Amino acid sequence: MSFRPVFIAVVIAFALILAAFLLNRARPKVETEQPTADLVRATGKCAECHTRTQYSVVHEFEMSMHARKGVNCLECHQPAQGQEKKDHHGFVISAQLTPGNCRGCHENIYQQFLRSRHSAPAWAAVYGEKGLTPEQVSFSETYQPGGTRRPPNPLAELEGTSAKTSGCDQCHSVGKPNTDGTVGNCTVCHTRHTSSVRIARLPTTCAQCHMGPDHSQIEIYEESRHGILFQAQEKLLNLDAPPQTLTTRDMFVPTCATCHMSGINGIGVTHDPSERLSFYLANMITDRRPNYAAAQARMKQVCSQCHTPGLVERVYAQAEQVVQTTNQRVQKAQDIVNGLRKGGVLTGPPFSYPIDFVFFNLWHYDGRTSKHGAFMGGADFVQWHGNYPMLEKTVQLKSMAEELRRQHGRVK
Amino acid sequence: MAGSNERWWNQPELWVEVFAILNIAFLTFDIYLAHSVNQFRNPAEYIPLLFSATSPVALIVALTQRVRRRIWWKILGHLVGWSAILVGLTGVSLHLESSFFYERTIQSLTYSAPFAAPLAYAGLGFVLVMNRMVDPGSVEWARWILLFTMGGFIGNFIFSLADHAANGFFLAVEWVPVAASAVAIGFLCITLLTEVPRWFIDVSAAVLILEAGVGLWGFVLHTMGNLRGPSVHAFDNFIFGAPPMAPLLFPNLAVLGLIGLWQLRNKEYAEPLVTVTQGT
């Protein structure tokens, strides 16, 4: 009985088994060490089909930090609590993703976002409380008083559903209530499959919504020194720097996110821009926010990463002066319109008369622009898109009011 | 020719022929499941389905003519055999669009489409052609059968490794078919590379019987897993879940291997090797 054939057979078998172990060991641990078999399977199974059907989605994901960290498709797409389940080629996925899927790893960020005006107040600015639960309204009112418990926007109601859906919703749905009980939509700023910090830091991302006559932030930024420097030096900046370790060496020119949200040079990151805002600049008559002093101190701390205290204080002093004068001008205009309503000259719902629109434009466009321009270094917007049109419209208001009183007197 | 004067149950070539017919027929169902994953998106995916459904008919007809009109047995066998080889090799070419050949990474290999699966057709085609071109009473015939068996176990090794790696070897038991097919390859390799004594053939046969057990156990595990699958429809679980037929390749190949070993054992060269030490 010869031992040789058995020996060789066992050696061949063992060599094959060893090769299998070594091959498997070469696979990344982030792929193989998953809590469920389905999660392991999803790592490439999804891409196998979707590379052919929606290549850009797979490609965007491959470029993302999520992919680099070994997050796979199913980890985001598996149904979170309260979400509708969908049978999909051997997997059970969520039909619609919401912050309910993101919060599994990003709970802190979601909680910060919930406290901000990007959350329920953004939705309520169009729809009022519609769609929000009483608990969501109550929670939001705690942090943003008056932002959520309010009626629907009268202008939006007048313009109708298609204008709201294709117009207002596209921005204000950043705070939409979802069927799973969450609020908001993280992908508005972070995009879906790229989930990019770089994209979130770009001014153009904020400019999707923060633009136009009613909140001209991107136009003001582009006029400002910050905007000019960013345009010239964008390629020199490290926009991919991790949020926790971002410094002025990475971003020595600020974008929107730098001042309003980023944790630069060790300052804490926040997804609640309200933490650094001391005024309700968007309001008709601007008030200080409840956290005025602390918020202003936080924002000045960010400014101080690049600017001297003297400059920071000067900018704030001048801007607050603009706020005061704008308030006075808007108040005067409001007094004119209120006087007409009190005297029975103006009747009926809002936006029934041309003078309603003149007054609305005065505070909603020109007043806001003047205030935003003052805080963000947009001189032209303070003057020619702010104070000058306010002056012009005030004269128009007075003239229209006189004419309306004359007509009302004749009719009476 | 060995077997022609033997009783039918003692004719290895007949058993191999039946083996090939049953396998091609069974592939109908297997291909239907496999290409349902892709929902038969490419019309070419119907070709192996139609081939598997019709070829056994031709082979059965051929089998009925094997004794009286052997020429028809040969002609039909060659026709089906070479067609099977063509279907198999074409299938491999079409499966080569797999991302592995673009990315060439271990991840993409693990998750690529089973590019070598169509070789099952090629293997069966070669079996049919060989069965008509080589004397079934010869050692060469037995060794060809064992070579095809070993090829099948190499496929088992590669696919149990790749498919279970796609699952991250989530359960330790998923290493069993990898190790089992490696052992089968080892033993079958020796029967091909060298003259082996009868006891080694018996040991190899025992290994193959164990392989059959591994496969049946795997079939039970795959089925149980699919019955608990996430999809609402049981059929979807079987399409997109663990391939139910894959473990059955082990007993399937074990049968083929046992036929080859049986034939090898019956031949002169398999007598125990004797070293002459005295007298001459």
C-alpha cells in the first residue's frame, strides 16, 4: 500500500483550500464583516444591475466618502422604522429614503437640523402646519418661535398648486414632513449618491434656494470680497477636508457653509445655522433672535478666524444700523397700508390691491436685501437693490394711498 | 468494445449516456431560474433553454438506435454534443461582459456573473462526443470520464468559493463545499496523473460518495434559506437567493466520477503494483 498517492492528493487539496483562504483574506474587511448576510451580498449585487441601468448613480456612489468607508447600498436603502417596504430582486428596500435612513449613523446632525429653520419652518413658510404633526410643530416652536405655528403663505395659496409644487416646494421641501415621521431631506444639500461634503460647501449648493429677489444671498456673496476671492482661488482650497479637522489652511476663503455651519479651526460644526444668527433678517420688521448674544458671539468667533476684532465689530455695528433704518422705513410703509385698512379704504384678503404688492415688494424684496447686504458685504445690494428701491416704493405707496383715499371719499 | 456483450447495467457507456441526457434535461429548469434573474433580457438567453428542452429528445431517439442502427446513435450524438459545446462556449463569451474583466479586482470577481457556468454545456457535449469516439472498454475512456469529473469539481471549487465569498462566508459551514471540492480535485488528480492501485480507487470512490453527501446537505441548507428569504414571493426567493441546484452538482459529479472509477477498477492496470524482489 503506497502512501505517495494519498500524500500528493492531500497536498493538492490543502493547497487549493489554502489558496481559497488567502483569496478570501485579501477581500476588504468592510465588505466581509457585516452584521447580516444580506448586507454583504448587497455590496456588489446592486451595482451588477444598476451599473447597466443607472450608471451615473453607481459612479457617483463609488466616488463618495460612503463608499470609501465601506457603506454599501443596503445600509442606506434598507427600510427604516415607519417606511414602506419594497421587494426588489431578493432584497427588501425602502421605497423612499428620508432622514430616517441617514439618522442611523448621523443622529446628532439630524437633531441639529430639526432645530433649525431649514426644518419644519421651511415647510411651514409655504404650507403652514399642514402635514406636520402637533408634536413636530411643538418641537419646532421651541427652537424657532413663530416659525411653524402659522397660517399658510397667502401668496402661495393665491398662486395655486402647480406654482407651489414646481416652485415653492423645490426649496421649501428641505423641511417637508415624511410619512415615516421624520422631517426634512438631507439630499437637498448633500446630493444623493455622492453625499459630498465638497458639494455641500459650494456656494452654488446653497444658491439653489438662497437666491432671487426675496433672499439674494448668493448674489450678495458673489459681489462681496468673499465671493470674488472664492471665484479666483477655489482651486487652491481643500473643499474635501474632513469637517472635524477643517482649518483655515484648507479654506482660507469662506463660502456660505464656512460661516454658517462649518467647524473651522476647532469650532463645533452645526447643522443649525440659527446657532450663529442673531437677527430675524427675513422678517418684515427685524427682531433680535432669542439667542441674540450667544449667536452673535459664535458668528464673531468664526469671523475672527480670518479678521481682526476691530473689523468684525465695525461690520456688525454698521449692519445693525442698516437693520434699524430698514425697520423704520418698513414700519412707515406698513403704517400707511394699515391706515388704509383701518379706514376701510382697503378691504378683503391680502394681495387684493396693487398697493398690497408694492408694500410686499418693499419689505420682502428690498428691505431683506438691504439687511442681508449689510451683513454679508454686498454694498450695491444695500444701496441700489435695497435702500433706493425702498425709498422709491415709499413714495409710490404714499401716492397710491392718497389716490385710494380720494377714490374712497368719492365713493362714500 | 467493452460493454457491447455485457448486460445493459454493466455497460458504463450507457450509464454515461443516461447521465448526459438527464443533465441536459435538468439544465432546462436550472437555466430558467438563472436567466429569470435577468428576466431573459437578451434574446440569446433563450437559446440554452430551448436547447436543453429539445436535445434530450434527440438523444433518447439516438439511444434507441444504439444497438441496431449505431450510425444514427453516433450521428445524433455528435450533432447534440457539438451543439452543446457551441452553446457552452458561446455562453461563456456572452457572460464575459461581466464587470470583472473590466475592473479585474477581487471584489468584481466575487460579484461577477457566473461566467463559467455555461461550461456545463460544453462539458456534457464533450462527454457525448468522447463516448462515441473512444472505446468505452479502454483505460483512456475511464480517464476521460475522470478528467471531466475533475473539471466539474474545479468548477464547484471556483463557484462555491466565489458565491460564498459574495455572502462573506457569513456562516462557517459555507467553507465546507470549498474544502470538499478541493479534496475531490486532489484525489481525482492522482488518478489521472499516475497509475493507482485498486485500494486508492476505492478510497477515491469513498471520497466521491462523501462529496454526494456534502451536496445533498448543501441543497437542504440552500432550500431552507430560500424558504426564509426576504421576498414576499417564494419563487423570487429561489431566483434571487441561494441557487438551489448548485449543491446538487456534487452528487451529480460524484455519479459521473463513480462510473469512471468503476471502469478504471475493472481494468488490468489497476491490479496492485508488485515489485519483484527475488528469484529473477
